Amino acid sequence: MADTDSAETGTETESARNTSPQNGESGAAEAATEASETASTPANAADERIAFRGVFARMLVRPEIGAAIAATAVWIFFWSVSGVFGLAGGTASVLDVASTLGIMAVAVAMLMIGGEFDLSAGAATGALGIVTLMFVRDITGEMGGAGLSLWIALPLSLAVALGLGWFNGTMVNRSGLPSFIVTLASFFILKGAKLGFAKLIVDQIQVGKMDDLEIFAADRGGDKGYGFFQPIFAAEWDRTDHVWESRDFLYTVACLVGLTLLVLALYEMRFARKDKMNPAGLAVTLAGIAAGIGGVLYLHGTDGTSANAIGAAIIGAGMLIGFFGLAMWRYQPLSDKGSFSVSPGWLAPFGAGLGALALAVLAARSLDAQNSENVTFLVTEQGLRAILFVGLAGAGAVLLLMASHRAGIGSQLTRSIVLLCTAGLVVAIAFFIRSESASPKFRTEVFSIMLAIAALMAVWAIVTLFFAERRYPDAPADRLGRLLIAGGTLMFIIGVGTRLLYTVPAEIEAGISPAKFSVRTLWFLLFAGVCTWVLGRSKFGSWVFAVGGNKEASRQIGVPAARTKVQLFMLVSFAAWLVGTLLAFRLNTIQASTGDGEEFEYIIAAVVGGTALTGGYGSTLGAAIGAIIMAMAAQGIPSARWNSDWRFVFLGGILLLAVIANNFIRSRAEATR
Amino acid sequence: MTDTESTSSSSGTPLLELTNIGKFYGNIIALNGVTTHVEAGKVTCVLGDNGAGKSTFIKILAGVHQHDEGEFKLEGEAVRFNSPREALDRGIAAVYQDLAMVPLMSVWRNFFLGSEPTKGVWPLQWIDKATAKATAKEEMAKMGIDIRDTEQPVGTLSGGERQSVAIARAVYFGAKVLILDEPTSALGVKQSGVVLRYIVEAAKRGLGVIFITHNPAHAYPVGDRFLILNRGQSMGNFGKDEISQQELTKLMAGGAELEQLQGELAAAISGVD
């Protein structure tokens, strides 16, 4: 079997493949056995009892995916309805809020996965900042404070923090009471102690000031470590100081490479690999890439409508040839394309999608884009138009994708045709947006992104028509796919990060978007990264899931359940210490009420990120994304010129939606496992 | 009835030897004068109706509780465990009916929970996933258990499969004595058969098995020794050659009462006819 298949030339291999059962009536089991018999690499033997899931279903299993999709939607929403949101300045303030919230949310998510809550986490951030300030405070002529060096004060307040976590954890373990009650008590104790001690010692309801260390350094013989620690906790990156003329070149290249890697990952995870590569396909791919690059250069060098159209056509053709060649090179051809059939199953969502798009266009035409007067207490006509258009067009897109999915159940041909129609509609909407919109954001960026998406969809529709879907697990291919996704995401981060961190002379002249990025964002990324690694890969992480999922069982098996819980409480109080320190260096003065009540925001962020309230399930990465969503809401609502009193309505709505969506995704994920 | 205890003493020291074990919760006598032993490669069944003291008995063996009276010898040495971990370290593994697994965690994580294989040096130690998955699959295959996918959550397994994962885990981690707490009580007929086969399989591999059940029909085919408890008291400790299944059933339910019940039932049925 294997000998006949590994024929001399690629075309023969393909024709041999055509006869093998890949699709249609032959069950997944047959395809799987076929594959494991013929695959040259020792693919892990597929089990006929596992139904194979498609590439998108496989991605949805992770708890943070829902949060990532929600974050993208919220971002697009605020970006399209507000002027400054999404520019460097707006992004800086979103990240600033997200960082302190996110550090806490990640720690709280781990605690919640471990099955406990900490209601004192919010008050603890302010309390620990005050503790640090009390230790360093020693102003000539003023009362209060120990006057310690930061070298001593910071470790001391960290010890206080860990002691607080240890106390919470031990109380919960020893008393056997719900952590809700125990930490509610800690919350009140902290809240009262902050106020009491502040009044007792400094006779004020605020404690300060960190930068006195620097101001009075001369009187006190040195700055006591302020010069060392200030940059660590409060350094800022002012983008107007960082001009880089060729920034946009790197941005464009990084985003294009990132996009390509993501698409390659999709191909790798979707199609069935050949056991013998076809080098002719590689040549075709290279020709396609060359055509694409030629198109870009042509577009870059010319101007005018017809030249743009020609350039776009060349790029599109290059993409098609490139990806088709790639598939010829690596993947098995599809023998049974099915026949085109019209069924209500896909026709209904297709019609609904068309209707939604039509309504979106109607809304955009009938409302005045320039009118920034309030039509209601909440929103301007301009804003209403944007909301209606984005919402309806988004719903239309989802419905059309649903239609193509349903159409594909019967035959690949139908799916491809529906997908091509959808791509055509995306192009039409792109041109509509360009003709209607006044802002350059829509006329150039959104327009070209939509054209690129339409092109990728069209190419996908054509390639899926000629190459076979993989219906059996292939671990090496999935691993390569994940690697490509990671690489693509990294390229996007590099590209967008460069664009945010550096400016170009033209922007400075126009006075666009001055922004200061704080080092606290790095702390956030570092903390989230370390926690994610610990939770996913370490022994301790496994134990966290275990004690949250079934404490008694894990204890019986030999997991130190009580110790794990105490360590989790200590992790939360460590995070509170970190946030308190960041606040102390940023604000110099900390109010006695700082942080009170924020514990619920941490919990919301964790839940939005896919963490179960019942414990035993969740993701730190999701919690980090949840914190970013909350920060986007906090910054987006005022920047869309809405009344920010409504922020909490938005938060409540998001929480409810998130819980419902997560529950749905989780049950689907478990059902399809 | 009490002097049937010291009958079939085997050659060499038994794995576990319990003499006159008693346990009190305040003034409540939960367990009194229980005597039995467990040999390597043999199955000792503990039978009793609800409230007979079976749970207290196994919790003492597994280190969850400590005995107040009598002698508990492991391989000839008197012991007293303060925690399940201690008992586990000495080779006594308990598999509880509903507490055995963390349902949302994958099969391989459950299999290695508490004893994960790691790579790297502290503090940079990570779980060796590939080894863990392969070992879990292989070990379960050795017990004759074919698991679909070690990544699937244990909660999606059937009751019998869950028990079998727990048994395979205990065997792999070098248990000498395996305590099974009512492994068949929540299962259907076929699944119970599967679990009973794993019990025999575990005994064949040289483990001493303690099988707690209230179903004599499950206990008799696999057991080599039967300890019968009733209201915290030992009703006897028999070798297989000393007792028949019918006698076992009779003893468990308190003899005379069951006979009376049978009589009444027979009368009711003939009345209907």
C-alpha cells in the first residue's frame, strides 16, 4: 500500500490519492485508518471512537478564545465610534488601566481556579501601598513614618503582604468557612485599618509622599534607593521622544508576515498532508509570491484609480497562485466536490445576512455622519450611525459565515460558492465605506483591510474546493500550526508595538497622539506570562486545578491541598503588593480608600476571561484579556463621548454575556472532545 | 460466631493484619473488635449493609482516621497513619467511589496528580507531558483498559472507566494494598463485571486488594476472604472455603430477618396467584 503510493512523480501520487476514500460517504474511521496506513511519518494512530473536529472547533476549546474574540469585538466597536480610541494615546491609557487591573485579575483567576475568592484583594492594594509609604516616610518637622530606606521598606512590606495572604489562606483552611466570608472580614479589617492608621499616624486620610525621598534627599543624606527603584516601578516611555522615520515600513512588513503566518497555520491545520511533497507546487508558490511582490511595488510606484485596480488585481492573483501552489505542494487533492444544492439550511442565514447588510447600508445612508448633537441622553447621531452600521454589518458577516458553514455540510462546491458570494459582498461594503466615510481611518485602513479579508476568503473558497480536508488527528501538523500561530501573533505584536512606541516626524508636526507608556505594562506582561506558564506547565498549576475541581479527591490522592490554597492566597497578596508599589510610585500619595471595592472588577475580569466561578476551570491568559476588555470599556466610553456614568451598565452587560458565552463554549468544548 | 476469626492463617506474615480494631466518635462506637488480614495476591472483601462501619474501617486503613483500639500491622510492623499521604507512601492506596477523580481535569493529569513527572531544575520545573501521556495510556492498556484519548476530561468517562483509571493509577504508583470503596455500587451489570475483572487483574499482579461492597453477588466470585460488619461489630471473618454465597447473604442482612422476609414475600406472591 505504502509502496504503491510513494510513486515517482507528484502527479501520479495525486491520481493514486484520488481513488482513496477521503470524503463523502466514507466515515472518519475509514479515512483515519487509510491515513495511518499510508502516512510516511508515524502519525499517532487515530482512534475510531473520537470524532474529528474541524480546525475552528479545535481552536474554540481553549477558555481564553472567547475572551480574545470579545476583546477584538469591543476594540473594533470603540475604535469605530470614537476618535482617539485605538490611537497611541488612547492605547497607552487603556494599557495603563489594564496593567494594574490585569496583574490582580491574573492572580485572582488563579485563586478562583483553586476554588476560592479573595474579597480583600482590592483593599489590599491600597493598604500595601500605604504600608510601604509608612515605612519610608520620615519628613523633617512632620510626624509619622519609620524613615526606612526603600531597600528595607520594600522587602518589609512584601513580608507584610505575604503574611496577609498566609493569614487569609490559613483562616479559610482552619475554619472551614467559605473564603467569601473570611476575606469579607479581612476586607473590612483592612478598610478600617487603612483609615484608622492613616489618621492616627499622619493625621490625614492619605499617606504620602514617595517623591519626598528625592526632594529631601540632600537633607537626609541620600535618596534611600528612590533613584534605583523609581525607574523600575514608574519609568515612562514618551513616544514623542522616539522618532523613527522608517517605522511604517517595519509595521507593514511585520503585519503582512504575521498575517501570512496565521493563514499558513490555518492551511496546515485544515488540509490533509501528502506523504510526498510535490516540488512543482513550491515553484508555483514562488511564482505567486513574486507576482504579489510585483503587484505591491507597482501599486507603490503609481497613482490613479485604474492603476490601483490593476495593482490590486495583480496582488490578488499572486495570492491565489501562491496559496494554490502551496496546497499543490503539501496537501492531498479533493476527489469528491459534491454538487451545488440549494437548501433552506444555508439559504435562511444567507438571506438574513444579506438583510442585515442592507439595513446597515440603509442606516449609514439615512443618518448624518457630521451631526455630533445628542439624539438621546446617551449617544449622538454620529455615534448612533456608527453603532448601527458596525453592529448590523458585523451580524451580517456572522450570518453569512454561518451560511457557508451550513452549505459545506452537504458539499464543498456549495460552500465555496457561498463563500465567494460573501467575499464579493465584503468588497462591495468596503467600497461603500470608502465612498461614505469622511475619516481617513475608514477610507484607507478599513478599506484595505476589508479588501485583504475578501481576497483571503476568495482564495480560501477556491483552494478548499480542490484540496482535501483532514479528518484525522495529525499531531506534527497541529504542532506546526500552533507554532505558526505563535509566530504570526508575535509578528503582529512587534508590528503594532513598533507603531505605538515610535512616532514619525509627520505625526509630531500634526500634533497627533502624544502618548506615555508606563513600565507597569511590562510588569503586567511578565506577571501574566509567568502565571500562565506556572498554571499550564508546572506541578503547582496542576494542583491548583485539582484543589479547585475536587479538593477532597486531590487530598486523598496526595496533593497538599491546604498548602496549595495558602500559596494561592499569598500569590494574590503578592500581586496586591506589586500593584500597591506601582501606585505608590505613580501617585506619590495614596488615599485610604484606594482599591476598596475593586475586588469585584478583578473577579469580573477573570470570569470574562473564561474562569469558572465554581473553580477548577479557567485561564490566566483569559483573565489578562478580560482586564484589557474592562480597561477598554473604561476608556472607550468617555472617548466615544458617552456619559461615563453608564460604564457600570456596560460592565454588568459584559459580565452576563461573558458568563453565558463561556458556559456555551465550555459545554460545546466538552461535548466535542 | 466470634471464634471463627483465627481459622485459616496462611504461611508467612500477611500484608495487612488487623486485630480487634475499634474506633469511637465521642460516646458513639463506630467500630468494635474487627479482625481480618489481607494477603498479597488475594482479595479480602468487606461486606456490610449501610451504616455497618465499612467507611470508618477503610478510612482507618487509608490514614484518614486513626484507630482507638486494637492493633494495625503492615507487613508485621505496627503502624498508625496521620494522613492519607503517609498511608500512600507505605503502599496503601484507596480508591473512593465518588472522590477518586477531578472531573474537569484530563485523564493523564488525573493519573499523575500529586506525583507528576517533571523535567528541569527547581524552580524551573515543568511537567513532562509527553512521558506522562504515554505512560498513562500504556499503564491502562496493561490493565486491559483502552482509553480513547488521555486529554479528555475524566468527567466525560463512564463510571466504570473512572474506577479503572483510579485502579491503574494505584497499581502504577506501587501500591501494595489497594482499597476499593464500593466500586460497583453505582454501576450497571456489565460495567460492574468490568470493574470486577480489574480487581482480579490487580490481585494477579501481586497486590493485596480490599474490596468493600454491600453486594454479596459481587464479592463472592472475586473474594478470597470475607469480613462481615454489622452496626460496627464484626459478624465474622471467613476464608472462601468456610462459607457459601447464601450464608454470606444471610449473615449480612442479619439472618433471621431475611428468612422472615422471604416467607412473607412468598406468601404475598402465592396470594396474588
